Amino acid sequence: MELKQGLMVGTGIFLALLILLAATGVAGADDATLSSTAGKERTITVTGTGSVYVAPDIARFSAGVVTESNASADAMQKNALLMDKVATAIRQAGIPEKDIKTGKVTLEPIYTQPRGSSEEPKIAGYKATNTVTVTVRDLSKVGEAIDAAAGAGANKVAGVSFELSEERSAAAYKDALRKAVSDGAEKAKTIAEAAGAGKLTLRSISESGAYYPQPYYVELEGGRAAPAAVPTPVLPGEQKVQATVSMVYTFE
């Protein structure tokens, strides 16, 4: 009987030791987690945006000739003669050869069908079209070049588009980046002051995105121009270039 009681006491002591060791282990694990959390850096993440507005330095427009004739060869011949005059006039307006590029040359039949008739349409003639795309790098010559093309016989002039050259676009984007970084720094400072945070230290910065303007168009009335004593007015306006950065600060 005494032996049995001793075994029960010993077993109880052993179980108590196991429970104590288990509790000690859990407590130790909790201490490690808390230590890791306490040592984690405290950060502020902000997004900075900067924008600049710059005037375009390139303009493009297309000028073309549309001719019609009963014979396809005659339509093309008339078109070629007029188009040569148009290209010559554009060059004489100060546009170099390298900035005058053929855009489209087409020849298509003109069909006719009596009203109310069930007969198949018949070819009544042919229409020839030839257009050139003109790049103007001196914007003061845009109106003059358009008027020169129209005066030489161009009967199809598309709207003018404005854009930034690679050099101007790159320079504008650098300015926008500087503004974006400054904006991000000001935001981080404001947040830190409002939250009562200590000294800020820039931990990382990355370029988040960029916005480059797409060419925008100015339509000419009726899609065509006519020769005039006063050059066609063309106003390029300004275009927006934007940069965005992501900035991470640590604070005390």
C-alpha cells in the first residue's frame, strides 16, 4: 500500500515538472516575438508627385491631293503633277526634304448606280489620293507651310498635331522628378510632425511612374485650308509632363 502511494506521489511530481517546463517554454517563445516586434523599424511611406508645363516644339500636319478622272492612269497622272507642286511649295516654305514624308497613296474606283435600280454598280471613274506628312520644327513656320501647300493645290489638309521633342521631353521630366521628390519630402515631414514622430531618415526612394503627353490635335475648319493673305494662325499651347516617386522614411 505504501509502495502504491509512493508511485502516485512520484507520478504527480513528474507531471507537475512537465507542466512547469511547458509553461516556461511558451513564455520564452513569447519573449522572442515581442523582442522582434520591438526591434522593427518604424516607417512612413509617401508618394510624391511633380508636374511641369512646357510648350511643344514640334508640329505635324498632313497635306494631300485628291483627283478624279474617267481613266485610272489619268487620275494618277493629274495627282502626281499636283502633288509635286505641293511638295515643292512646302520645301520653299522652309521645310527640309527629310521632314516631308509620303503618308498614303491610293487609287480606287468610283461606282455609280441609278437610284432605285437593282443593277450591279458600275465603275464611273477613278479617284487618286496622295498625302504627305510634314514635320515642322520651327513652329513659326506652321501656318506658312499649311498655306503654301493649299496654295499649290492641296485640297486635303488634316489637323495639326503638337508634341515634344525627345530632348525637351527628357529635360521636362527631370524637372518634374525634382518636384516629385520635394513633394514627397514635404508630405513625410507633415505626417511626422502631426504624429509627433522624431527625426526622419530617408530609407528608400523609387520612381513610381511617369506621364508623357500624347500629341494633341487642332482641327482646321472643314478639314482643309485655303490660301490666304494672312497666314493660318496656329497656337501650340502647353503640355503637361508628370513624375511620381515612392519614398520610405524611418523615424525615431
